[in-house]
Amino acid sequence: MIAPGEHFEESERLKDLHSYAILDSLPESDYDNLTAIASQICGTPISLVSLIDDKRQWFKSHHGLSVSETPKEYAFCAHAINDQNNIMIVEDARKDKRFQDNPLVLEDPHVIFYVGVPLISEDGFPLGTLCVIDNQPKVLTQSQIVSLSALASQVMSLLSLRKNRMLLTQSLLELENKHKELEQFAYIASHDLQEPLNTITSYIDFLEESPEYSLQEVVKQSFRYMRSASTRMKELVTGLLEYNRLGKSSNAKKVDCNRLVSDIVKNLDSQMTSTNAKIEVAPLPTIKAFEMELELLFENLIQNAIKFKKPDVPPEVVITAEKKDTKWKFVVKDNGIGIAPKYKEKIFLIFQRLHRKDEYPGTGIGLAFCRKIVEIHNGAIWVDAEVDLGSAFQFTIDENIKSDDKT
Ligand code: ADP
């Protein structure tokens, strides 16, 4: 018997094999089906998906054989992978000096006939073989060999699929962790900024009331700027904190959107009166949602629809809803200043605004809130708009959102 030599790039080959995390995994019918077909096509009692590890050959699938691994020194497949560009055919192992006195030939399972097709990884390393075995001498036809090679490609496709799925899961996990880290950072930063900000505001109050400063116009003006800057910073910090809290505190429940929108419209009464706004609301559905967040979503969109009005043109807002498959699509349409197409994505990013504060007040947080809220509801948000032709904000809410529905 001649023990198999090592592959010429053995350590890289082993590294590649281990990157599939396949060794010692549970049996899978996909592989078992392929070995069953290989046996059937080649007319052999045994077929294996054999992977060559450091000291053993381990079988991902072993059709017609009860053991799940054997020592590498006896493995026919360990010879086969050393000539990775060819199929290894042993018609009668008893006449082959490499295998004559091999225990696997002399004893159970009496390997006499062997054909092994190397399984070549995406990186070009032979991981093992798909092989067929018989207890008597045999010859395969050319078409049997071609079919066996095709099945070996299928085995390799399964292995690649497994590896890619693993990598994808790993990337998703990393992404999720990064996202959590970022959320945590934003929360801590905004939470911790509140206290020094409050201190600054109190000192402004204190100094503003001090008689030695209150008489000087230039100082009074500086105080006004400082107060306005600190108020704005407070708005931003509070907004950031609220952004992080979205969707964390409540459970989804049935929400009647007609009632929700009509309450919002009532609360916007003074804004509506001062701008002469009209709001038309089509019949809206009752949906499962996070109520507080849904209210904030509608409120932001309706408020914007009134706020970004054309000068001297009273705002007209139309709210509609329609069902598409498992999602409800809502539209909040206005006749306002519209949005240039190149800004359609940018406006949904936090703190992004298209106007100066003295033109239109705001913090640039509202639409970022809206986007986060629809994402919590497995939906999406986008806008159809042109400059001067109004905007139609559209969003979807999935009826199958995940939550502990307590209603
Ligand atoms: P804010 O309203 O505080 O500025 P938002 O995040 O709600 O912040 O909106 C971001 C930007 O998107 C706004 O500054 C505005 O330029 C644009 N925008 C939002 N809604 C409308 C709308 N209905 N019509 C025109 N522009 C809009």
C-alpha cells in the first residue's frame, strides 16, 4: 500500500475546506439525493461525498456505507485530490500497488472498484471527491463518467451555496451590530448633550436679567443670538433623542386612521386658519400599527404639506389610501412649492433641509422620523414631486408587521 502524499498546497487547501464549515455537519437530503443518483447511474452499491481533512476523510453523504469517516492514510479520495484535474479510476484495487494491501480493500467495505471526481472549490482547491465504489471490478461507460462529473458539479454548487449563505448571515449580523452601536452612540450623545445645554441656557437667563448687562443694546442682541442658537440646539438634540426612541416603547394595535387623521387636523387648527388651508381626507382603513408613531408620521407629512406652501396660495392637501397585496399605500398630496427631483432621496436623511430657517422653520428631522416609522412597519416612503407643482408623499404599511399585538 502507498499512503497518499499531501496536496502541494495543503495548508491553503485545508484553510479553504474549513471556510465551508461543512465538516461534522448534520446529514442533508440534498447531498444524500446526489449520492443516491450517482450510485444509480453508475450501478454501484456505494457512493460518497468525501471531504479530505488533515488526518481523516469525512463523508458529508455516505450512500451504502455505514461509517462517516476513515483515516486519511487509507483514503482513495486522498489520492484522487492530488491529481485534481483528472478523474481517478481504479478498476481493480487488488491489482493496484497503491491499494493492494489497504485495509479498506482487504476488509469491509472491500473497495475493489473506485471512481472519484475531485470537488474543486471556487478558489481552485480540491476539497474532496464525489466517488462511487463497488466490491467487484468494473468499467464505467463514457456517459456514466460524464454524468458523475455533472453530479460532482452539483455537490460543489451546494457547498458554495452553503458558504455564501453563511457569509451573508455573518455580514447581516455585523451590519445589525454596527447599526445598534450607532443607535446607542446617537442616544448617548444626545442624552449627554442635554445637561450642558441646560446649563448654558440657565446662565443666559441669569446674565440677561443682570442690570449691568441689560442696559447695553449690543449685549442684549448677543444674548438674543445665544438664546436662539441654544434653543435650536435643544430642538435638534431632543429630535435626535426622540428619533432613537421610535418604535421602542409600544406594541402594535388596531388603529383607525380616520380618527387619527381627524385628531391631527383638529390640532393643526391655528396653522390651517392662518394659511386658509383645506384638507380633503378620503375614507381611510383601520390598520395594525404603532399608534404613536403612525400619528407622528401623518402629523409630519400634513404639517409639511401646509408649511411648504406657495406664497399667496392657500394649501390644499388630499389624503388617500389604497390596498396593494399585503400593504396599505397612503398618499399625502399638496399644491405647495414642490421638490426638485435631485433632492427626492436627500430630504429623508436626518438634518437635511432644502431651505434656510428664516424661509421655512424646521429642524430637518421630520422626514427622517417618517422613514424610520415606515421601516418599523415593513414599509417604504417616497415622494413624487416637481418644483412648483406640489408634492405627493407616499408610504406603505405592511399588514403583517411583527409585534406583540395585545388587542
Ligand atoms: P423640516 O420640515 O423640519 O425642514 P423635514 O425632514 O420634514 O424637515 O423635511 C426636510 C425637507 O424636505 C424640508 O426642509 C423641505 O425642504 C422638504 N420638504 C418636506 N416636505 C415638503 C413638502 N410637502 N413640499 C416641499 N418640500 C418639502
